[in-house]
Amino acid sequence: MLELNAVIFDMDGLMIDTEPVGNMLVKTSHEKFGYKITDDMFVHLIGSNEKTSKEYYYSVFGEDYPYQKIKDYREQLRNEYFKTHPIEVKKGLYDLLEYLKKNHIKMAVASSTRYERVLSNLKSIKVDQYFDAIIGGDQIQHGKPAPDIFLKAVELLGVNKEDALVLEDSKNGILAAHAGNIPVICIPDLIHHSKDVLDLTIGCYDSLDQLIDVIVKKDDKA
């Protein structure tokens, strides 16, 4: 059993099933302007915030890369897509959130997505009220795999790192939690990670509800 005071959630690919849609939108928006995004390139960027992604695109495509035009077109495509496609919730999310709430375990969201969209997504699936802190990728200096966002979450929750747990699906997220010395569990999404990545975690589970039998509230008086 894991005795905890707090659980820190990633969002895309962990709480909501948005990575396949993101893959499609990134590829389609780049194709519009004559650029090709491979699966390996998309996987490399999973878990990265906008600043890190922008730097990566320029490093790959050069200084003439039309970042803002592609971004604006991708936003247009995204808005059109979600007008007719509701956000899909990952298996076990609601059950785990209810369990943590009933057991008085603090919760935070630490997502590489910008704060405004994180909050919008959480409200869309009606879970925003569960969280004691919500942090977007535009609110920290260095994105994942740097540990900044998880360290900020721990600070806002007012807990010790060793009493918190990060839940992640991406390699960048796992690396970030490990770099911050915060225990992390992997719930795989699009990618099943190699052993060297999984060795940085304290466990790997198929779905969020499986953690209900693993997590208990830490007795601070012990």
C-alpha cells in the first residue's frame, strides 16, 4: 500500500483521451503548410509545454518555420472538432477521484497544456471541483521533463514530496517527476514505455481505478 497525502494528475492521455486527437490535429495542421510530422516526432513532444514544443519545431524545421500560422490553424481545427466530439474520459477517473476525496487526500492537476484550456477541459468533464490546485504549462518556466510543474504542485498543496504521488502516461512526465524526487506511477496511453523508463516509476497500472486498492491516507501522527 502507498501511504499518501496528495496525488498529482497529468491531464492529456491520463485523465482524458485526447492524445490521438492531438496527433491528428498536429499532423493535419502541419500538412496544410507543407510540413510532415512523424509519429516519432509527436511522441517526442507528448508531455511538453508550448515553449518546449516551439523550440523543438524551430530546431527541426529551421528559422523560417511559420509557428504562429500553424498554431492558429490547429486551434481552428481543434475548436471545430470538439464542437461535435465530446471529450472522452479515461477509464476509472471518476471512481479514483471520489475515493481520494472521501479519504481526504489532496489532489492537483499539473498539465503541460496552458492553464485556460486545462480549466476548460476539467469543467467540461465536471471534475474541476475535486482539485486543490490546478497548474498549466504556461505558468512555469521550464516544461517537462524538467520537474518545475510537479514541484510547484507540491508547494501549492503544502505536502512533502515523499508524501505525494504523480500519475503520468508520458515519458516526459515520468522523467519530470523522477527529476523532482517525487514518486510516480505510469498509466500507459499511446506508448508502452521501455524498461529504462518504467524503472523510474514505482509501478505501472492499466487504468486509474486500479489505484483504489493501492493508495491510503497517510497517518501524520504515526
